[in-house]
Amino acid sequence: MLENNFLNTEEEAKLREEVKDFVRSVDPELIRKMDRDEIEYPFEFVAEAGKRGLLGLRFSEEYGGRGLTWTAESVAMEEVGVLGFGLGCAYAMVSIVGEAIYRFGSEWQKEEFLKPIIRGEKISAEGLTEPRGGSDFFGTTTKAEKKGNKWVLNGEKRFIAGGKVADFYFIYARTHPAAPGHQALTAFIVERDMGVEIQEIYSLLGCRGIGTARIVFKDVEVPDEYRVGEVNKARQIFNRMMVPERLTSAAAAIGAARPALELAIKYSDKRKAFGRKIREFQAVSFKVAESLTKLDAARALTHTAARAVDLYDAGLSKEDPRRLVSEAKYFATQAAWEVVNDAMQILGGIGYTQVYPIERMLRDIRLGIIWTGSNEIMKLLVQHEAYRLMQLPSRDRDFEMDAMEWYKEVEKVFE
Ligand SMILES: Cc1cc2nc3c(=O)[nH]c(=O)nc-3n(C[C@H](O)[C@H](O)[C@H](O)COP(=O)(O)OP(=O)(O)OC[C@H]3O[C@@H](n4cnc5c(N)ncnc54)[C@H](O)[C@@H]3O)c2cc1C
């Protein structure tokens, strides 16, 4: 209800309606069961999305996708996001793991892994984070050693969404013992049946029901045909994979926060205190105004970031969209967290109970600030780009000259 299509094409607006139709068909009991950790993974949800042709929308029709844009995918992701981060994550995984296989995989890998995940018939998971840390990705310690035509993997990955049930994992491992991380990692597809051990299923604050696990590789043998891309060159795969990883996080966060705001608006129009509807208190209605503005701003930024990737991919822009993607992820997830938190405040005590779903939404949405690259890491990337841009030669006006006493160079002391 609080979404809009002002920046979208007619095709994207239609897609939004199509996805809304799918979202309406999802049984609320599925969300409740997931939150009670009663199911291992929402297999039927993924299968239904696949049947409707809603998974992997960006990939070409040849592989079962629709050849749509990043902006279109963001629209779809926002709408799936209203179901919460758990289902949003299951939906997004096809886009994230799919991107790596689509761009860097062999035809055999596309046939064997990409097509089935787009059809919703196989479940994929991505293994980047290790117990020693997720932010320092290039410090990866999981090792792969070549023995004949096989790679032998040893190490472990932590917090792997779908880790418990996935048919295969997209894994990064160190294949050069001495080189710096960005020149030492190689990507592999590893099937669960190859001997991957599931050692821990996490008890989570939110985002339950997606089998988030620690997975362990002890001398797991992976044939060379499962290697994705060139040896020691996984850096470019990682950089590319981070585009869907972070754009889907941004778009899903907008969707996930929207229902909380909608509930709060409805509630504040009914609930009375001191003989008046609480919406008549500015302290309440201004929260509504601020929240809606935050979501609209987050959507506009996410759209801009997605469009920047579309233009970059089409060769129409040379500007690496990484900064905008990082901004969108950081801004949208932070905004979503604040929106849900304020929605809970509007509902008062009853918002803290399970009578309304806001407490679950709050638990879910908190993860947005942490995962797919924490918001601190996003800010690290953004500031880096800001300084880099200011190093470039500029043909803009020199703003320093706009000062009254611009010529007092002797006062411009920096050390
Ligand atoms: C439910 C759940 C699902 C997940 N799903 C997946 C998944 O499917 N696949 C996967 O690979 N990972 C997954 N993750 C992992 C997630 O991406 C990581 O938790 C995240 O990247 C942070 O890594 P970390 O937990 O090791 O924290 P750390 O990297 O140890 O960071 C701890 C804190 O230090 C800050 N920090 C670290 N370095 C810096 C720096 N240079 N500057 C400023 N601050 C810094 C971080 O922002 C953070 O606040 C999931 C996590 C959870 C909880």
C-alpha cells in the first residue's frame, strides 16, 4: 500500500503486481512456523516462486530467467521482502549464487546448478563467512589443495543461510598459501553430498526457519569441473556477487519495514489515549511522516543504485556502481530498522507482544545492519569512493573562491 512506482517503468510496475499476487498466496502459517523454527527451510515457497517464473529474473531466458534489469529485480525483491527477511533470503539466494554461476560458470555448471535453482528445484547457499570473521573476507582460511584432477577442501564456514539443507554451496577457498587474499582465493561449487558436515544450527534472534548453519569441510574432494572461474582470481567473482547480495538486502529491507509502518498507521487511527486518537498527537503522527519519508528515500536510492548497475552492465556508464550499491544497502537497512522500531513505539506495549507481528519484524530486520557486509563495511567502501572521486581532476567551479576572504592562503594551515 505504501509502495510507489514513480521511478519505475510500466513493465516494472506490472511485475510488482505479479509479485504481490504471489505474496498474497503465501500462507501466514508458513511465516509463523518459520519463526517457531518448526521447519528447516521454506522449500514449497521456493518451488512455487520457481513455478511462477519469479526466481532469477535477471538471468536470460535461455537459463529460465526473464532477462530483466536490476531495477526490475529490486521491485520484485521489495515485494517479496514484505514476507520478512527469512523468505526474502530464500528468494534472493537464487539471484546471489546465480549471479556468480551465470557470469563466471561453465555451461555444464549453468545446466547443472543455475537452471535448477531458477526453477526452484535445487537449493543453493553461499559460504563466505568463517568463524574467524566475515568482514575480512580476503582473510579466508578455508583451504583447497589440488590433488590430480581434484581439489581437497579443509575449513569451515559460519552462519550459512540454508546451510543445513542446501543441495550445493558456493564456496571461496584459499588456493595460494602465500599470496595476499585478493590474489589467493578460488571459488567452488560444493555439493552437500560430497561430504560437507553440518556442525551447528544456530538459534537466532530472527530470520528463523532457513537452516542457518556452520558447515565444515574435512578433506572434501571436489572435482576440478566444480571450480568456478580461474584459480586465485575469485576476487572478481566476489566483487560481482556483492552487487545482488547488497541490492537484495536493500530492497528486501524496504519491503520488510513497510508492513510494520502500515500496521502502525492503522493502529494509531484506532487507538485512543486521553480521549483522542493517538494519531492526533504530533509525537505519533510525525513518526509516521518520518518513517514514510525514510522508506521513500531508501527506495529512491536503491532504485538509483540498481539503475547504475544496469547502465554499467549495458556499457552506458563507466562509473563502478559499487559506491551506490553500498550506500543503498547501508541506508535502506538502517532506515528499515528505525521504521520498525518506531512502529513498535506507536503500538506501545501490545507491539511488544505476539498479538501483532511487529516484534518478529523487529527481530528480523535487525540482521539487515549486520549481514551481507555490515553497515560499517558499507561506510568504509563509501568513504573510500568519496575520497577517490575527489582526487580526480575536476572541471567544476572552485567553491573555495566563494568565501569572502578566499585569498588568505596564509590562514589555510593543515599541519
Ligand atoms: C542469520 C545470519 C545469516 C547469515 N547468512 C550468511 C550466509 O548465507 N553466507 C555467509 O557467508 N554469511 C552469512 N552471514 C554472515 C554475515 O554476513 C556476517 O555475520 C557479517 O558479514 C559480519 O561478519 P562477522 O559476524 O564475522 O563480524 P566481524 O567481521 O567479526 O565484525 C564484528 C564487528 O566489527 C565491525 N568491523 C569489522 N571490521 C571493521 C572495519 N574494518 N571497520 C569498521 N568496523 C569493522 C563489524 O562491522 C561488526 O560490527 C549471516 C549471518 C547471520 C547472523
